[in-house]
Amino acid sequence: MHLSTVTQDEPTVNSEVSNGVPVTTSAPVVRNIAVDAYRGFVMLLMMAEVLQFAHVAQSFPGSTIWKILAFNQSHTEWAGCSLHDLIQPSFTFLVGVSLPYSIASRVRKGESFARMFAHTLWRSLVLIALGIFLRSMYSTQTNFTFEDTLTQIGMSYTFLFLLAFLSPRMQWTALGIILFGYWLAWALYPAPSPAFDYAAMGVPADWHHNFSGFASHWNKGSNLGVAVDRWFLNLFPRTSPLIANSGGYLTLSFVPTLGTMILGLAAGRWFRSAAPTIPIKRFAVMGIALLAAGLLLHVLGICPIVKRIWTPSWVLFSGGACFLLLAAFSEIIDVRGHRKWAFPLVVIGTNSIAAYLIAHIGERFITSSLLINLGHGAFQIFGLALEPLLLGAATLLAYWLFLLWLYRRKIFLRI
């Protein structure tokens, strides 16, 4: 991890792809502002958790607007999708989008494959270690867990790097093998019997989200991923033996997460091969097709859409949403030329690792500082019910101002 002072509008080098390997050309292109803005939007959604819509909504039980806001700032309990559920797949997807640019830049600088591969391994290890560190901040000992965004990306990233040097056909083949193979492994794992003790696996007694029939292979607490974690995670030191992750999240999700990254890799490749044209139509068609495929698998009971365990249908559905969001940002910013409005998002998106760390480390410090210096009264001017919202808004503004300070000084955290 290091601080970079590279100018953010530094031209990148256009490249073509031969058999999947980026080959540099001499035509420079400006930085992809749409990708930065999309990444900034994703990180803003994550940082905006401090607005506490769900908490405020409890004070307005009859308000449809607050219910909608609260729903879309929370993860769905199991099947389905909210706006908040798209944060992790979008961040993961954009890693894939950026990789062709990164490789082309390193090739231009004359780096060998061996050096690039060594850097990729280092980046993967740092991401995994950073994820574990953030999960252990408030624990009495290191919390070896691998289901969060950074560790999942870290565990998949080296494989993505290697796939980037294969032909597009091989990349699509790899995606198909990953999704079908992962689905088949879960389908072959024994489904829970009617007498399965979900309570013993930490599933609440009032849990009403389990599937019946074939789809029960993807029930909370009784699936293949839980079995793997009960073996794998208990190899590490723990205060008590792990039974199951309370949220249903899994280490094994890094496998289909790679599928999401491959979709992003395809988008990045299309960006570069079509330059200076923006392949909006291609993104939109792919987005709609993936959404339809994911929904069809869910409706037919073949594979439910569950973000928490990153089912293959979730890869397709969320990947489709990512393509459509990328198309929307590209259309507005690159095609229609409306760039000024995106500046607040670009400030965040160009320093996404810093934004991620601020959101995970800075909240307690900033909120306590605001309360100490301004007092609760400053945030109760519209009543107690809206105090969490106003305090959160002030915290979110502090996040952004710090990122703006970094941006103005050309300080960017890189891994």
C-alpha cells in the first residue's frame, strides 16, 4: 500500500487486445471519468450508511418514503436485491473494468509478466490482510474471516489477472465453468431434511426465508458453503468454535465473485477496443440479458438470487445491474458530456480505498468529535427523530471534505 501523487487527469495509453493480451498503441485517451463517477457513487452508498435511514424510519412507521429509503440502505435478509446489495458487486465489477487499463499501463512502462504477477500476488495478500484487520478492529483477537469485500476481491484477484492474458473466448469459457461448476457443487450437496435443526446453526426461530424443494440447497445454515467454513475457519485461532456466520456470508463466495470480476473484465476490454467510441448499446444489451437470465433461474427454482451467498444467479443478476449502471454513467458523462455534476463522485471514486478505510475507521471518531464540539442540540433542531440523520449528514460531509483535501493535493491511496 502506498500514497501516490500521480495527477488524476494523466492520459492513459490506448491499447488493443491480441488473444486477450493488452498491446499498447500510441493514441492517448483521457481518464475514464464515467468509471470514476460510478465507483464514487458506489463508495458514497457505502459511506452514506451513517445517515441511518433504517433507524429514522422507525420513528415514522407510516411513511412509505422512509420505508423505501430504509430498505435500500439495508441488505435484503436473504433472496432479492436492494440498492445497498449492489455496492459489493459494483465495487468488484469495477476491479475487473480497471484491470485492462492497469495491465496496459504496466506493459507500456516495460514491466515483465513476472514482475506484474509478483505485484498482483502482493496486492491480493494486502487486500486479504486489510480485510482481516478491519474485521478485527473491535475484537479481542485477530478475527480470521474472509467474507468481506476486500478479502473476497483479494482471494479472486490473482486468478482474474491470469485470465486477463487469455483470449476473450477462454475468459467466457472460464465464466461458464465457474458458474455451472459452483451451481453443480451446491446442487449435489445434500439438501436439508425436514427435520434439519436450523436453530443449532444460528438461524432465528422466526426466519421465514428458507426455500422448499430443489432451491433448499441454498437455505441459510444448511448449505455447502457453511460446511466448508465450519472446517476451514476453525483451523484458525478463535475465541470459540465457529458454527456459522450469523449473516449467512461465506468464504467460498470468492469463487462466484471471480465471475463478477470476469464480467467487469469484459466491460473494460470493450471500453478499450471500442475507444474512442463508448459501447453504450453493448453494455445495455448485456445488462438486460444478464438480468433476465438471473431472474429466470430464480423464478424457475433452479438457483435463487441470494447476495449473501453469492449464488450464480446473483452473479448474473447483479452483473446485469452493473452493466446498466455503467451504461448510464457513460451515456450521461461521456456521450452527452455532462461532467461537472459528477465531480463530487469523482473525488470519492479516484480515492476509493481511502474512502473505504474512512467509512470503516473514521465514523466513531468523527461523530464523537461533532457531538463534543457542537453538542446534541445542534442535531436536534428538527426533533429527536431526525437527529441520527443530521448527525450522519455532518459525518458524511466530513468524509467528503477530507477526500476533497486529498484530491486537491493529488494524494491517492493505492494498493
